[in-house]
Amino acid sequence: MPISEKNLLKLANGSDVRGVSIEGVADEPVTLNAEAANRITSGFLDFLAQKTGKRVKDLRVAVGHDSRLSAPMLKEAVLEALTYAGVVTVDCGLASTPSMFMSIVFPETKMDGSIMITASHLPYNRNGLKFFTKDGGVEHEDIIAILEAAARNPEVKGDLSKAQKYNLIDRYCHHLRKKIRAALNMGDTPLKGMHVVVDAGNGAGGFFATQVLGRLGADTSGSVFLEPDGHFPNHIPNPENKQAMAAIRKAVLDSHADLGLIFDTDVDRMSAVLKNGKEISRNALIAMMAAILAPDYPGSTIVTDSVTSDELTEFLQGELGLRHLRFKRGYKNVIDECIRLNKEGTVSPLAIETSGHGALSENYYLDDGAYLAVKLLIAAAKAKAQGRHLADLVKKLGEPVESREYRMKIMGEDDFRSYGENVLKVFEQRAAEAGIRAAKPSYEGVRLVFPDGWALLRMSLHDPQMPLNIESRKKGGVAEIAAKVQEFLQGFTSLDMSVFKD
């Protein structure tokens, strides 16, 4: 029996499609199989034809994938749909998410749209589809339209021999090398004398060590987990994961490297480790990128997600003379706000999340981990040539003494979003009655300001959860703030408060 429209729509995940593609995990049945991928691809073609004004058979569409185990099966299903429709179909093989967007930009390829088969850092049994047009990644409402169109399309079988092969990563790496050479103006091997290690987490990012760093003269010995392996046997390919960051830190210190770079599975996120082992992730990564951009964009606005620290705000505004806009969680949210600001005349060169998603206005507003790495490398090489250190850029960045995130589930509520909105309303009212101020404006949830820190309660983007982020400038402060928050949440029996007992 064909997959129902209801089950197809369940695959919507923000601005992506995601589901379970491999059996083997208890209580996780397959939801994104070959039939679903095939029909969703046909839905994307309907959407793309309408957006471009072209006939379906006149479209040009590229397909790539990361190292996930289910990638070959899903790619075949996608290619079947594309070739059946008669579009110019280009199989790019193992690729990164940002490179798939660039297939639309590069003059050699000039795609109308592209599809990346990836589920980022999610477990090995998951996979997904990301869609690009000339305007970048599609929005959530576009995903719904694509899935509704998929429900109207049957599964089809095309001619796979009609799919053209193209080494997109080779072209993409040429693009990155050209950026570095032009910025440093030091010949073909401007990174000679630098030792940079890469942790690709067995995802798709191993190319950065071999085809970018190596070709530019850098020593990449000590790099780890460059081989694609969809089992992800060493650690979760996620720069937010503590084990992953510990792995790249160890690689840097063991090999006495100048810099370490770590990517997620599909290379749209990045974090780094400096020579002394200091991690450049989350707030520090935002600070570093802002410091690199500040001379070229004085007084500009940096758009971040909502959970960044007060210390970051003080650094951006006090040290760099920039404006800090704490917006919403979700990389598409911060990117779209950055685009909006620039369109209205407010210069905003960077939209970046603490997750490591970072998009620059100079790079098509594309969240590209490899491009962030390029900017870091250029800054590192310039600092080295001047006898300075990359760490100098963020030496005045403060850090909270304590920070923690609690994730409270909303249990037994069919309309969990309305329930959560009511929690936020009452939470703010009770805080006000207790004399605790809520920061304004707040683009997401309620942020309470305490004498030694803050607490942000918000709704999860997609799940029946209410995350609570707390930071404090004193030892024991998180527990004090958490206790006060619990007082304001009394009586909400559908909210799982057991997280505070850990």
C-alpha cells in the first residue's frame, strides 16, 4: 500500500525532510524508504517547476549524499524519479550540503535545483533530504508544499543510465583553494609551514584535509576519522558533542598542530581547537568569526540564536563595536533574519548559531562549515605571518562560570504548542510578581534577568519539549536560578520537572 499523505507529512522537520531509513533500532520503524524518497523527489520537481517557471523536463537537478549507510538506496530512488521525469540529472556522489547549493552557482554546472541526502549528525539509522534552489535552502512551508505534492505523485521508475556523473567536490575544493590563495597572496602553497589537523567524524568532510589543506601546502598529519563510514564508529559527527570535541582537541595536542578543525557529517557546521587546546565552539566560535569580520564591517549587526551568553554580547558590542541581535533558535531563522536586515539597509555580515551553523552574507548566506574554516585559516595564516596568534582575536571574551540546559517534556497534551505558550505566559507573569525582570525584546520564549545570570525558557522548534537554558557568573548560581524557575512553574502537571533532580 502506498505511503499516505499523513505519513509523508510526518517527515517534515523544519526546512528538511527526515526519517528512519534503516531497521535495527528498537521502536524505530522505517519511515523514509525508497518509495517515500522517490515520491518526494517528484514533489520537489513540481515545486521547482512552479518556482522557476520552467517545464519539468527542462529542469537541471543535481543529487549528492553524505556517508550514511542508507545513502545508496535513497539516491537510487531519487535518481529514478528525476530520470523518469526527463530532467537533466547529475549524480555528484559523496558531497557536502554546501557544495550541493554551489552546484546551482558554479558556471560549469548551473543547476536549477539540488538535493542533498543527509540527516546531519543524527544516528546511523536516520536519513533525510535537503532541497536547494537559486534562493538557497527551502523554507518549512516549502517542505509542506513538496510533501503535499509527493502525496499526489506515484512511485516511478526511470532510466538510471541517463544520470550524468560529476565530481562536484573537486570543483568545490578548487573554489575554496582559490579563496584562500586570493586572500593571502602568497603563491600556490600559502599554508606551507602550518600544521592543521581535521576530524571529519567519518562523514563527508575528509576532502578538506586532502583536497584543500594538503593542496595549499599545509601539514595535515595527525588528522583523524577522514574515511567515510556511515556507522560513525568513533564519535557522533557533531561539533556540539563533547566526545567529538575531545577527539579533535586530543588530535591537536598529540600532533602539536597549529589548529584543529572538526566538521559535522555533511560539512555545514564547523568548530575548531587552537594550538593550546582551547576549544573554539559555541560562543567562542561566534566571537572569533565576528572578530575576523569586524574590520570589514564596522558597526554591523551579528545575528545569533537565543541561547548565546551575556559575555558574548559584551565582547561583540564592547570590544568589537558591533551590535548583537539574539534571535531565534534554528539556523534558517537566523539566516532569514540576517537577509531581512541587509535588505532593509542594516549591514549584517554573519548569521550564526551556537550549534556551529554559520552563514556569511559574502557567501550567499550559505551555512557552510568549510567556508567558516577558510575564514579561520586565512586569519590564522595572517596572524602567523605577523608573529601573532589566532587566539589573540578572542582573548578578551569572557565566559560564564556555570551554564546548563534542561529539556522538560510536555506529556499527554495533544496541542502541546498551545500548552507551552500558556506556560510561558504564566511563567513571565509570576516572575514579574516576584520582581524579576524579563528581557525585552525577546524573539523567542521568556528570558529572565537575575543579578548573577539569566534563564531562557522557550518552546522546542519541533518537539513537545520546553528547553530551559541557564547561565550564571558565580559558582552554584545555576542551581539557585533553577530553583527559582521551578517555583514559577508550579502547577503545570504536564511539564516533566524530573530533569531538575539530575
